[in-house]
Amino acid sequence: MIEQSNAKIFLAKERGKNETAVMRSYKTFNSGNYFNEHKTAFGNLYLLNDDTLAPAETIKMIVEEESYIVFLPVAGGINYTDSTGHKVTIMAGEAQIKLTLPGTIVEIENAYEDSLVNYLHIRFRPVAAPASAIHELVSFNIDRNKNRLVQVSRQNPGLPFMLSMVKLGGRSAIAYEPCNKKNGVYAYVIEGAFEVQYRLLHERDGLALRELPEMEAEALSNDAILLIAEVSL
């Protein structure tokens, strides 16, 4: 991990790892039994896990604190069930965003019997009390909107974060201007390689940026995919 004035790089190779017979989870920030003093939350973004689940397998988790939880499949699809009775299938090109209360039991099942599924599990802390309740299943298409930023989360004033994604051709570039100048920006490379604010990022690397009027990102490989989270600091 490399720290600079208002930026911090979270290298993929330095992530925490938890692996069982049915799943593998890479952890950008501290969670569960993984702790590193340099992997504390970035603003209200406190969990970004890159999870792979074996075919037809299911995992369960208990939510420990009130959180906006995002499940975003990268490859394949998952069946989501929780103890409040909510059930939904989430496929690649979709994201579920849900305010989840402490004590909620969440169950994630691989929707396929013969293929691995890879998905991002992201959590944000509310920044206001009471938090704005929300449950959305959002569809987006980065292939039809290549070289353009696509909103993953809708512009909801009650949300204390904003998610966007972009798929860029080689040497194509985009600029992201935070909606709130007091917010931070976290860029996460899903595929390919990028130069983000003059820093080289490879697949599954992340970059946290503060005090930033505008973020610039250039793809260094074809069909490179970048996730951008605007967070409350």
C-alpha cells in the first residue's frame, strides 16, 4: 500500500484473504477476523470484498451494524435471501442496494450449478440518523455505453454514497467530478489497467482520493472496467 498526500493505493496483492472449501474472499478493508492497521475504512466505505462462490453453494452471514449493503455480480449471478423475507436474483449488469439492520441474516447462493460466480460485496455506513431506508435492484449496461460513465446507484439524495462504472477502450479517458466537493472518491479496477490521477492501477487495485475537484482516469488496456464510489468523509 502506497500513501501520498491525499491519496492511498490499496494493492490487490496486499488484500486480506479468507478461503474455505466453497468460497474465497479478498478483503480490501478490515472485516471479520482480518485486521491490518493500514486497512481502515475510507470515509463511510468500510467493506469492499471480492468474493468467489463455488457452483450451487450457499453462504450465510449476520449483519453486525446498520449498513447500506451492495451486491454487484462481476461474473454470473447470485440468489439473495435475508431474514426479513426479501428474496431476489442479482445478475451481472445489476446491483442490489439495501439498507440492512443489525442482526439481519443474509444468505447468498450461487445461481449456477456448474459455474463459479464472482461478485463484489460493498458496505457503507449511514451518515445521518435515522438513515434513509432504501431497497433497489438497479440494472445498468456498460457495454452499450462504452467510454461513458454509467450510474450504478441512482441519484438518491438519501444515499450517503454514489456508485458509477465505466468500460473504456485502450487509451480512452474519462473525468469524474464529485457531486459534493467534501466527499472522497474511491476508484477500484475490476478489469484491465488504468492510470488514475497519475497513478498506475492494475486489476483489483484501489485508489482512495481526498480533496479532489476532479478525478481523471485513462485505460491502459482495451475493455478496462473501473468502479467509482463517491463516499462521505
